Amino acid sequence: MEFDNDHCIKMNDGNKIPAVGFGTYSPDAVQKSKCEEATKVAIEVGFRHIDGAFVYGIEEEVGRAVHEKIADGTVKREDIFYTGKLWNTFHRPELVRSCLEQSLKKLKFDYLDLFIIHNPMSLKPGTDPLPKDENGKLIFDVVDLRQTWEAMEACKDAGLVKSIGVSNFNIRQLEMILNKPGLKYKPVLNQVECHPYLNQGKLLAFCKSKDILLEAYSVLGSQRDKMWIDQSTPVLLEDPVLGAIARKYNQSPALVALRYQLQRGIVVLFKSFTRKRIEENLQVKQEGREKRMRDTPPCVQI
């Protein structure tokens, strides 16, 4: 992956994406106002790539943050690369544009820079983002994602989005889209969890072979929410190998983990609610400070 002077990479449709992005997902316990403030800080310190989603429930707050930074002259709308996501209850082709238009309305944007299918798992349409039956089991929907993709292509043709992609797709699911008869646009990227404990080597190789970027979330390790993860699992940023590399190059473990992904040609997403960490992790773009940490292992051994 080659960066231009603005640390952007050209996608397969010709549009450019900043290689380092700011994520806006936040747990329910975090006040939405904190996400709004963090987004403003991220823009102030130099982030130009903002990653959001319909299901996060904070698009109004993120939109306000962006518009405030536009109003005070920090940025122009065209300076910001914003990603939105199609939620699972909108996979039916006739619902795709509705999800997009709801996001645009909340953000008060005329277009999204990137619109991606959030998950390849279709759920029953409705107002509940996680519809469940009387036994508490998710209610799935049967949708051909190739038809969903055609509706995504129509959104691009309508000028509502500049680029389209996917998230959490495996190789088989990507092949299903790529081999679709009459395919008009390839996915520009696939956003997945990726870090030294989950390096996605096979998926990365496949995506590179198809000129599809891989974009990583949870680059500093899986979130530690008790609802999602066994608390006895190792903490990536406490890994001794990562720590040794960080000390060798006088960097933080977080910067080593971020640089590891960039050197593999992966776009990275980072999130924090504190100015210090937001500023620190943007330093991964500062080539003048970079020491090529080639001894970062493809998968940290524990």
C-alpha cells in the first residue's frame, strides 16, 4: 500500500481514503455527548477519516461535531471522509436506500464518502435493531446479499455515496459478490476485526489479490466489554512481545500495534474519548518519527 502526501490510499474505484481513521462506536454506558466531544477533538488534532454506523445511535452527535468544525473553519465538508453502514435489518433491497437516507438526515450530510454493509447477517426488518423471538433468539431474515449489493450500487449511481464496500465478510461471501453476474462495482474495502492476536492473514491476501482494501477495527485488541469477551483472555497492549518492541523503538504499545497494520497495507480505525490518546495515536502518521519496526511478528505468540 502506497500513501500519498496526505496519508491517503487510492481505492479500486479511484477515490481516496485516509489510512488512519477515527471510530465512533461507544458502549451504552458512555454518554453520547462524550462521543460528540471526542469527534471534535479528533478533527481538531488532524483526523479526517471518521467511521460511523446507523446502529451506533450517535449519528446526530457525530454530525453536529463535524458541522461545528466546519463552522469554525477547521475543515470543509470535502476534507472529511465519512463512513456509514447499512444495518442488518435493512438488507432487503427495497430498504437499503431508506437506511442510507436516515443516516444522511441525522448527519445533515448530502452524501457519504463510503457506505458499507455492516454484517453479512440479515435480520427481520423493523424498528428493533436486534429483533428477538419469545425465547430471546435473534430473528433472522433470508436475503440474497447479491441483491442487497445491487441496491448499494444504485445508491452510488444516485450520488448519495461515493464508494461502497462491506464489513465482516469472509472470503466465500466476498466471492459471492465478486462473481455476481452483472457486477457494476466491486467492494472497495472489507472492514473486519484485525490485530496481532487476529491477524487475518488469509483474508488480507485474498483482498489484496482482488484489489480490495482491508480495514481494521479493534486494532488495539478486542473490546473488554463483559458482554462480549471472556475477561480472562490476554490484553493485547500488555503483551510482552509488543511491549519489548515498543521499548526498543521508544514508542507506545498502541503505536506499535497501529504501525504493524499500516505496514501490512491495512487501513486502521482507532477510537478513544481522551485528547491525550487521540493525539498520541495520530502520531502513527508522522513518517519523520517512524522507525520501520520490521520485527513486529505477523502473529504475537503468547
